[in-house]
Amino acid sequence: MIPAVMPTYSRAPLSFVSGEGSWLIEADGRRFLDLGGGIAVAALGHAHPALVAALTEQAGRLWHTSNLYRIPAQEQLAAALVEATFADTVFFTNSGAEAMEMAIKVARKFWHHNGAPERHRIVTFDGAFHGRTLGTISAAGGEKLTRGFGPLLPGFTHLAWGDHDALRAAAAHPETAAILIEPIQGEGGIRPLPQQCLTGLRALCDEHGLLLILDEIQCGMGRTGRLFAHEAAGVAPDIMAIAKGIGGGFPLGACLATESAAAGMTAGTHGSTYGGNPLACAVGSKVLEIVTAPGFLSQVAQRGDAMRAGLEALVARHPGVLSGVRGAGLMLGLGCVVPNTDMVEAGYAEGVLTVPGGDNVVRLLPPLTLTDADLAEGLDRLDRAATRCAARAA
Ligand SMILES: *Cc1c(COP(=O)(O)O)cnc(C)c1O
């Protein structure tokens, strides 16, 4: 008989009743160190007192009014995002996929608004992940996401990672509207786009008048030690989708854009019942305030360096299990020799949570507030997990 919850996930046999900082706790009291952060969502860990206070304070006053009216918390968060980024304007959503859908719509509408509606194609890349809606699976392409869900949405040009000739041809195509990319692929297996490639994509967009859309849903909000990953390359997009970390666990996403890119998005062109509701924005504002406070991001970068060094030592100790480390800040991928799911499961046995990713990688996306003591404990537990895998492989 089909389970009451539709069986679209292969879930681990674990369930948690509470959380505290970087730890998750089962009903019997067993504690797990959460180095997956709920897939890069719990940016400030679990039950952060300032977020609990922001949410409960708003919950006691007002939950929802709809976007028929002005929402001060939404205006405040939008202004803070505009202040902190390239963007001039922000649309709020409840998830990453919706933020990406909006990004696609903004790009298409831009060209319609500017008298070139034939420019509707968006260039995307192999290994990408942009969400699970029909639009975003069509954007990413890839058999694993799209199989059985056709017909897909037309208007995407899928390119192999690193195929420069195809990229130049696609950019010059008269129907191309935009280029869409994750500065660091998340689901694809923590595959960072080299900085010179991001600079090159910006230059290519400028040369052909195309919009550059970045998906920073996983790599943004401080995760790499910068507020947004693209800042490291010294270039800015025209449109950017964010989600995950911005809500710290409350469902919240946003599409950020320059004034020029958003020129077509006038009253009535897009909407969301819940998007940017007072509860979500109260939490989002507090997350952003904490992540942009002086010293926070440099500490993320330092912790990321320490975690990377610790992981590299593990790779050296377990060459039959682990193959290498990649990523930036606290978005790190541990390449595996054994199946990555073996390593993730061995972690469960040792009380440490990680996330499998594409390219046989184990993803580490811990709370940005991970303490030095928790990092040391996490590395010990991963070391024991790798030992288990080595014993199994022998
Ligand atoms: C998680 C993710 C999405 C989708 O976000 P949802 O909130 O699950 O819809 C899109 N793009 C990237 C890069 C992601 O990591």
C-alpha cells in the first residue's frame, strides 16, 4: 500500500524532535551533529534565540495580510537586500524554485518590454539544479530531473560545462535572452565555477546585451564567506535567485534584480499569495542582520578554511574511501571513492549528518555558526565514518 506521505524521497531512518545550534536530537536523546544544515538552510543553526524571538514576536502580532496591502517587514527586508547587493529591487517567494521561476519570467519580460520578444532562450549548464517546477526542471535539463515529466517547457539551451565554442554560439544566437548559472553547483556536487569563468560570462553577456542570471539559492547568504558567492569574482549579475539560508528554516526566497532588468515587471505581471509575508520577512531580516554584522563573514571564511584543512587530512588518511575536497567557505564537497551514500550512512552510525550530492560527493553545508569545538567533533565523527567505510570496502 502506498504510504500516506507520497514516497518521492528516500529517507534515512532518523527523525528529530528538537535542535540546538549545530545539533539535532532524536526522541531517545541521541544527538547528531548537523553538518548538512538541512541542505544549507539552517544558516544560523537550530533554534537560534534571535530567530526564535523574531518569529514569535511577529507571530503574536500578525501572520498574514496578503500583497493587496503594504507589508512593512517586507519593505524593510527588500531595502536591506538592496543595500547589501547589486540589486535595485526584490520580489519575495516561498521557495527557491519560485524565485528561479520569477528570474526566468523577469528575463523573458525584459526582452518583451524592450521590443525584442523573440529573445526568450536562456542558456543553462550541465549538472545544474534550479528547482523542481516544470520551468526549473526544463531549465536544468538532465534525465534524473525530467524523465517522465514531459513535455518540458521550451526555450532553454543546455550546454556542457566548459564547452566554450557552444557557449559563444549560444550567446550570439538571436533568440538568446540570458545566461543562467550557479556560481557553485550544489546538487551537481559542489562544482565551483572558476572566478575567471564568471568574469568571462559577464563579459560575454555585456558583449551581446544578454542578462546574467545567478542562482545563489545554495551558495549565497554568507555560505562561501562572502554575502554572495559571485562577489569573489568582482562581477554582478542582472538577476539573482536566493532562498534556503535567507529564511534560516522558515520558507522564504527572493528574486533580486537591477532596475533595468526588472523594467517589464509592472503591477499585475506577477504575484504570490504568501510571498514575503510578515512571518517570513521578520525572520529573513534577522538572518540578514546577523550575517552582515561586522566580523560574521570573515569568521565563516576562517571556519571554512579550518574545515577544508581538516577534510584534506581525512582524505590523506583514507585514500581508499575519499578522493578530495572542493568548494568554498562552508560549502564543501568531499569526493568519494566508495559510493557517497555509504559515507553518508556511515556518518549516521557515528552521529554526524551530511548530504549526498552529484558526482559522488558528500556535501558539507553546516550552520555558518558552527563552533570550533563542534567542527573538531564533526571531523572526528567523519574520520570514524570513513574508517567504517574502509572496513566495509576491505
Ligand atoms: C535548493 C535549490 C533550488 C530549489 O529550491 P527549493 O526551495 O527547493 O524550491 C534551486 N536552486 C538551487 C541551486 C538549489 O540549491
